[in-house]
Amino acid sequence: MLKVGLTGGIGAGKSEVSRLLVECGAVLIDADRIAREVVAPGTPGLAAVVEAFGEDVLAEDGSLDRPKLGSIVFADPDKLAVLNSIVHPLVGARSRELEAAAAEDAVVIHDVPLLTENGLAPLYDLVVVVDASPETQLDRLVRLRGMTEEDARARMAAQATRKQRLKIADIVIDNDVPLDELQRRVKDVWADLVRRAQTSQEPPQE
């Protein structure tokens, strides 16, 4: 098994890269998706979030109002740290369960937005960083996700810097490119990952 940490700044296109890797044959463990699962209605995770931030972060149906919570924590590093201390251990435990269920020869992609911020690089055999310029990130967040420029800049500022992400990268996928070029680059990276996975399965030489 090859354990790969995949990360990138918000708006860099990490989700598109993870989708393309799954098409190639990767086993995906999506930390964002798991993070939603562990704070679903009725979970201990949601109860802990409400205890920390109050019932104002709940929507009318009792689910977590993620935009409301986001507007609170992304503007306050201390509150973001509190949220992370609740959610991250739950996400980590569930991720390990899913990884244990993967085949021995699998390439397992851990899609982890805050991999850099939380010092998680040592958990993986290698780290792939999806990189885009801050200008590209801002444009995508405003134009494609409908964020205000102020909100987009706040969320970018709450994450690691581009330099910090690139420092931990074993492989960098430049996503300041059209989709067809990104697809080609991801296929090249996939071929590399498969080679590495096969090498890791080879018995040691006598």
C-alpha cells in the first residue's frame, strides 16, 4: 500500500485532482467528507461543536450550519483551533478505519485540506501538493464558489502559505492550467504513484 497525502490551498483545485486520481484507480479517503460525517445530526462530534460554539451554529433542521460556523472560525484563529481540536481526532480515527480496509497493493489518497497546517506530512509515504497562484485561487473562489472577495481572502489567510505547502511537497501539480492539461499532469503523477506502490511491494533483495 502506498499512502499519499494530497493537499492544496482553497481554490487550488485539489478536489478536481482527487476526482481524476480516483478515475485512474486510486482509493480516496476524503477528510472533508469525513469531517461532515463526524458532525452529522446525532453524533458526539456535533454535540461537542454546539457545546463550544452555541446553538446558533445549528440550522433549523438541527444540522450544522457550516457557513455560519465558517464565518465565526475563519476570522478568529483561536476559535478555529477549538473547532480543529474537536473535529480532527474524529476524522483521523475514521480515516484509519478506511485505510485499513483498502487492498494491500492500493494507492490510497488521503485528501487533507489542512495537512500542512497540522504537521501531518510524516503520516504519509509522500505528499502531493496541488498548487495555484493566489490570484487564481481568489478568482476561483469568487467566480466559481460565489464568495465575496473579503471572505475568500480571509479563508486563504487562515491556511498555510503557498511557501509552507511547497516545502513539504514530494510532488507538485501546477494547476494554473486548463483542465485538459491538468488531466495529462495527473495521469503522469498516477503512473509515478503506481510505480512507487509496486516497488514498495517488492521483497527486499537478499
